[in-house]
Amino acid sequence: MGELKTRLANLTQFESERLVMRHAVETDAADMYELFHDPEVTRWIHVPVPESVTETLEFSIRRYHLADPLGKYVLIEKASGKMIGSIDIRLTEKNASAETGYALNHDYWGSGYMTEALKAVIRVGFEQLGLHRIESYHAPANAASGRVMQRAGMTYEGHLRDYEKLPNGTFVDSNVYSILKTDYDH
């Protein structure tokens, strides 16, 4: 395991003002089902939609999060203790970079939680992991996600045509944003 992966493996939890980002646990299954069963949420991310809390526990929690927790976090609202979203850090060690992606329970959209979580990922990415670059992508039609990236300090880099292949075999465009360590330090 490389140095960046070792640092990420040791990053089991971090916080922001209103959120705790931690690895998923089995008791998150009902909240995770609520998150990923909502078509407004899964419209923008490409994950299988769970059919039940039991299916969420088995596939999303046990086989995805617990089987390989590296860089996978759930967002816990401090005030309520509810799991309201997820965010991940996917490393590319040779470039000292990472891609991040996220999802937020529809009931919490417009609250600033996602910007807060993304800023926390950027902070730990540069300050604790020692990354040089962090990037994120969004569907062009999901302008709200682009605004989250901008508010977190990321810079629009461009539009990628047919960048991602969906489970149904169709390709979709993506917009890419990034932030460099030098941007963060200023």
C-alpha cells in the first residue's frame, strides 16, 4: 500500500461544523435506503437503486462500504445523528490526486451541507493526505452540483463529451472542476 493510501486508510472519520464524515455501519441501512431510493438523488449518480432496507444493508453497506471502506464516507448530521448523504475520495497515487463524488438526501438540498462536506474533503485532502489536486465531475444538467463545487473553491476546467457510460449503456457528458494545493493555500 502506498503512502497516500496508508494515510487515507487511517482517515476513518473527520468533521465539519455541522457534519461528521465517517465510514458506514450496518445501522445506517435505513437512512442509506432513504437516500438512494429517491429518484431525485439517483438521477445524478449511477448506482443501483435498492429495493428495500435489507437489500441496502447487504449490497450498499456490507458488500460496498464495509468490504472496502477506503475513501468511502457517510455524512452524519451532528444535530440529529441522521445519515444524510455520502462522499468519497478516490485516489490516483501516481499523481497525488483524488476524485471526489457525493450524494445528499433530497430533504437536505439547499442547506449548504454538501458544500460544507466538500470543503471538509478538500481540507483533509490537502492538509492530512498531502494531495496536489482534487477534482469532481457533474452532469451538465445538474447545475446545482456545479455551484457546490464553485462554492467549495473549485475551478471549472471544461466539458467532457460522452465521458461516462451509464449502466444502461448510454454515454453522458460531464463537467469537470478541480482545486490545486496552490489554490487552497492562497
